[in-house]
Amino acid sequence: MSLWDRIFSRFRPNGPFSFGKHIGGVWRDDALLRQVVKNSSYLFSSSTLSIGFNVVASVFSTRALDVFGFGVLGATQAFAAVADKLLSFRIGELVIKYTGQALANGNKERAAAVFKTAALTELGVSLLSYLLIVLAAPWAAFYFAKDVGLAPYFIFYGLIVPAGFIYETSSALLQISGHFRSQAVLNLSQSVATAGIVLYAFLTGAGLQMVLTAYLVGKTITGLGFAVLALLRARDLFGSGWWRVSFRHLPPQREFWGFAFSSNFSGTVNLFVRDSDILWINYFLSPLEGGYYKLAMAIIGFMLMPIDPFIKTSFPEISKAVAEKAWERLANLLRRLTVISASVTFGFGLVLLVFGQWIIALVYGVKWVPALVPALILLVGYGIANIFFWNRPLILALGKPVYPLLVMAVAGIGKILLSLWLVPRFGMTAQAVLMSTYFMVTIGLIVWRGLREVNRLSRVE
């Protein structure tokens, strides 16, 4: 029986994972699932509370700004994210893989060397990225906000990049060391601070500058907070003199930096294909359409938030199961994670489909109802990504970082070329269709390859 069959056969009414008397047994017998859910519970509790504050921030930022201004806000945020990820190495994946493995094998010197290298690399990249933002701000303001006079806003919000100077490295170390409660507190603090300042901007009519300040303050809280916690945790894990460990303890250079650069290229593909939709829309159309699209993305973001904690907590456990060649345990974990994510996704989708127009009109205002159509289209693609959120952690744990890169690159080139042709003609709806299609193709292929590889390895074992 293939791994795919093993994962999904138990969902049948009489299967061992049917929703009945076996649920208690599944929970009792699956220690790996209990560990993931326990770790996720801290982040999930924070995420649940954060959803409320994020709704406040989303609602009052739309009310503090008009649709055009909301599109400009989206452009400044997207441009900062693109500039940051252009040079980013997705260094967190590197830390989880190599520091986690070294700690599991008792090799503290290698673990410390990897963490130090990752932190220094991310710090240098953050400074270079902000320099790029400063230099390119006038150009970005002219093309994406249609007003070169808005360049100072791009430079100001770009400060989120140096504020999160070792965010990915820190987050990864806290994940592999099981330090989830503090992450939950910081994430919640960010949401509270952002919502409070956005509400102030609405009440005082402070406008775009104050709304940008709200999101900048929130990012600064998590950036600095994660860094402090990770540095304290590094001392506990590696010893008090961990920063003096020689780089000679790093894994083989070709393997180590090959993984880093493949992850970087993957992030570069994503920033042009996934993270820059609002920039494409603002460039080809106007910030007005960009404002509607940004709200559609914000609505879909509420669906992703409950699953995000599982993404952070499942990667270390998936990597551990692969390292131990515990294939049946891995299949059980993937199956049950899929049930959890599918339940959230289908529930959210049903509410959006039935009540979406009424909710948007009531919460955001009637003028924002045009955001519903792209939101429903995006729901399809992001829903698939949400259900199979474990696709990338699985393929990376199997040591196949190049495959998803090739899939995303080929599909991404097709999406970009079609965007150049279709978006100017058919507007933001075409962009939403292309995004959902991209997710369906790439996630489907990565899931298929990951499960096929695990099935092959399990037969060999």
C-alpha cells in the first residue's frame, strides 16, 4: 500500500481514524501528534487572540485610509518584504536542519557554529536590504504608488528590515528548542500594539504615516524580542562561550552553502511570484485596485492564521521522524495534520462563500465589497496550500530542496508571463486566478513527490 493510501485510507467511515470511538485511541497512542499539538497550543492560543486584534487593525486601517490609500499602504509593505527577501537566505530552514541535527547528535560545537553563521549572515543581509530600500524608494514610489513624493513612506516602513535583524535565525532556534510559549507572548504583544496604534490613527485622523508606524512598531517588538530570547537560549544550549566557536565546526561547505543558496533562490522565486501581487496590480492598474486586492489578501490571511502554528512546530517533528526513518509514524502525523488543516479551511471557506458579502459590507463598509471576488478566487489556491501546509517541510526533511525550487521556478515564470499579458486586460481578478492556479500546480506536485519519496524509502527499509 502506498504512503498516500496509508495517509488517506483511514479517513473512511470504518477506518481506524474514523470520527468515533477511535479518536481517543489515536490521541493516546500518537506521541508525535501530541507533541506537535502541545507545542502548537501555545502559538494557537496566541494566534486565536491575535486574530481579534488583527481584525481590529485590518478594519480600522481601511477606515483610517480610503481605498487608494490602502493600496499605497499595501505597496509600501510589499516593497519592503520584496527587498528583504531578495537577499534573504530563508536562514531559519538552515538552522532547523543543521543546528537541530547537531543538537540531536550531541555536537554542540557544530550547532553553535551553524547558529552563529546564520545570525551573522542574516544581520549582514538585513543591512544590505535596507540600503537597497533607501536607494530604490523614489523609483518604487513613482511606479507602485504613482507619486514620487511618497518615497519617504517607503524608506520609513523599510525600517522593519533592520528591526528584524536576526528574526529568522532566532525563530528557528526557539522552535527546535521547544521555546514556543515566549513566541506566543511576543506575537500577541505585536498584535495588541499594532491594533492599538491603528485604532489611534482612525480616531485622530492621523492617516498613512501613523498606520505605517503601527505595523513598524509591531514588527520591531517581535524582531527585537525574538533576538533577545534566542541569544539567551543559545547560552543555555551551547554554553556561555558559544560565540567563540570556530567556523571549522560547520558542516561540509558544499552541502551547507548549497542548501542555503537553494533556499535563497526559492525565496527569490516566491517574492516575484507570490509576494509581489499588489506591486504588479499597482503598477499595471492603480493603487485603487491594489487596495481591494490587499483587503482580499487580508481576509484570506485570517484563514491561514490558525494553521501557522502547526507550520512552525511540525517541521522539527517531521525532520526528526525522517531522520529516525519512522515512516509509519510520519504517515500518521501527516494524515492527522491534514485533517486539522482541512477542517479549518473548509469551515472558513463555507462562511466566506455564504456570508462574505454581508460581512465585508458590515465590517469594512459597502465600498469594499468588490474585494470579495478576488478573495473567493484566492480561497481556492490558498486553501490547498493551507490543507497541505506540510509539503515543503516534508520535502526539505527528505533532503530534496532543489525539487520544489524547480517546480516553483517553472510555474512562477509561467505565472509572471501570463500576468504581463492578462492583468492589464482583466484586472485584479486575473491576478487572483493566476495565483490560485500557481498554488494548485506547485503544491500538488510537491506533495506528490514528497509522498512518493517516503513510500520508496519505506519499501527500501
